[in-house]
Amino acid sequence: MERLTAQDLSMLWPDGFGWPQDIGALAFLQADGLLDADGRFRIEAVREAIAARLHLVPRFRQRLLSPSRGLGWPLWVDADDFDIADHVHVVPGAATGGEADLLLSVERLRRRRWDRSRPLWQMWFLPGLPDQRVGFYMRVHHAIADGAAAVATLCAFLDTVPDPPGPPGPPFVPAPVPSRRELFADNLRRRAGELGRAAAALVRPVRTLRRLRAGWPAVRETMASGRAPRSSLNRPIGPGRRFALVRSHLDPVRRIAHGSGATVNDVLMVAVAGGLRELLRNRGEPVDGLVLRAYVPVSLHEERPEQARGNRDGVMAVSLPLAVPDPAEQLRLIAAETTERKRLSRPPAGTLLRNGLAQRAFLRLMARQRWANVYVANVPGPPVPLYLAGAPVRELFPVVPLIGNVTLGVGALSYAGQLNITAVVDLDAGPDVAVFAGSVRHALRSLATAAQVAS
């Protein structure tokens, strides 16, 4: 039985607080092969192409089962009534007004409530963009995958050539849902295993103490590093979102990073700091002496990138010195801090609160938390151009979730020489998200110019 892990489970509870934890990808496709001679979207052909790959992502034909009390944690079971038409859709005219209309359509789709009686994923094709392009939006519940696993999942449906060889996958034969007796026995075995591990930890106290001591600095950084500053970035979020896209190229960012002994993620943090500096100044908030705090997921996956599955990441805090106007100096400060923090051993985030009751109690505090001001996630993506159902993928952007009182989330994804950034902001708290996006672009250009002068 495939029970949810503690970290998977922690992604379910926020749904009940009005903070749906789904992650996604927004792509711009060239319409090659996606439209028929009359200009209609070939949805049935696309569904066939997607269905032929579903055996590579078993979770996409499984639904969530939440057993009654005493039968253990939720688990994944095969959906015996699975229908690809319930998950792959076309929305005619959704992007006829250009990119702005496309983003509004994506937000309307993102706000649809999950039907937990079905597998927790959706794909939408949004035709109508200029230059024969089609928008594509994929949404996956965070209980299925974290950022690295979501990229691997998306890549299961992508190809390096427009017409890949190979037969479709084997026919889907759903396994029966476990009986109450089987669930009870499985839960009993798991509880016994937990007791056995606890006993082993007591029998080997030195080893247990070393393991706890190794992970404590990262836990202390996460939970006990003082309060984040007050700002307009932190207020309870509502259900609506706004999006802004920032396009950049990966090679210049790499040159900036390597020339400063930093990483691509450090450069991203500087760009975010530049965006936040101008955003707050535009709101009339002082930035002198201000150091904001970003919380950043750190992938703990040990498998190959294309094989990443489930949720397995830790959390790192990164200070953003907004009071420093020079991006090059910001990069030096941020790189020095992250270099030290990366040396810490980080436990998976979900292991800090393994009990569902404790996880829900912790979530009740999230609307008033003072640990972080902003969320920033950077995930490596495919390095080469790819095709979806025969159509070239021209651009690829991530869509990240928000939670609690963090009104701004930033996702970055590399793809085929691009470094594409998406700002996701609470609808009411971020009418000025364009100011942030424009300042992120400016910070990246300033760093590139400084790197050229230095060379």
C-alpha cells in the first residue's frame, strides 16, 4: 500500500484553510500539429498522446483514499473509472486577447476546487495566442510531487523529437481497493514498525544523538532564527492570484554567478531582492536598513532528476539585504550566507511534524507567522528544446503556491537556455506585481552589465 508520507500529508491540510497547495507549469507551444485544417484544436489526438504516457506516471491514474479512524493515513489507490477526458481539456478563446488574457484564464482554472474522488491533476490547452501559439497549463496537487518531482512528471509527456517512435504503454488494469481488514493490518504493521524504530533509537542513544545533532542547526535556522520584519508582504491571503512573467537567459546568469563565486540561485535571490526593494519603495515603505527573509525549498532527492517522485525537500532561510542598493554587493552578501547554510544537514520538511494533528495545529499559526516574508523556489528544468504531443515547447514557466500570510511567491525554472521566472501574488495584496516583475528584470540587467565591465 502506498500511504502518503508525512511531507505528502502536510500538503493536504492547507486545502481546508483555503490555501490549496497545487503546483503547476505554464508553457507556450507552437501550434504545429495541434490544429486541424479548419483551425480547430485536435483535442482527441492530444488526449491519445497524453494517455500513451500515463504508464510512466502511475500516480496520474490513482486517487486519494482517506480511511476512517483506526485504519491509518491516506493512501493512493487505482481509479477504476479513470477517463482521460476528465483531465485533459481545451478552452477555446481563452487567450485571444494575448498573454494578459491567458494569465487571467490560468487563474480561473487554478481556482477550481479539486475533486478528490479523481486523480489530482489537470491539463488545459488554451489556443488563440498570436503567432500560431497555444498556451498550456498543467496543475498537480502538491501531495503528489514537489518542484523537482513535478518537472520529472511533466517531462514524462515531453519528447526530444516531434514524432518519437515507440508503442503506447500497457493497458491499465486497476488494482482493487484494499479492504478494511487489509487497511487495519497494514496500519498495525506500520505502527509496530514505528515502535520498533523508536526502541532501536533508545538502544543506540549515541547514534541517535549524533543524527539529531547533525540536523539541529538547520531546524534552528528554520524555526528559531528570530522574527522577520513587518511589511505589506505579510497579510492573510485570499483565494485569488495575479501572475507576472519575467523572461531571461540562463547563460548570462551563469556568467554572473561564476564570475562572483556564486550560484544561479544566488543571482536569482539578488534579482528578487531588487524587485522587492522597488516594490516596497513604490508602496511608500522604507527600505533603509531592511533585511527581508525568504524561505527557499532545498531538494533532497537522491535519485536521477528524471526519476524524482513524491515530496522530499528541506527548507533554507535566505536573508535579502534590501538596504544595499548595489546588486553586485548584494550578490556578495547573499552568496556568503548561502555558502554557509548549504553546509548544514537538512531533514525533510515533513519529518519535523509527523503527526497530522500537529501539522494542522501548526497551520493555524501560518496566517500570523513572522518567520518569512517571501517564498522563492528555483528548479532546474530540461536543458534542451522539447515537444508536447508533437508541438514545440517554446517557453516554460513554473506556477508556485502561496500559504498563510506570504502574499508573494517566486518560481524560477531553467529550460533550453532560458531562465523563466513567475511571480505569483495574492489578488488583493499585489495589484502592483508589475512593479516587482519590472524591477527583477532591471536587477538582472544591472548584474549582467556589471559582469561585462568587470571582465
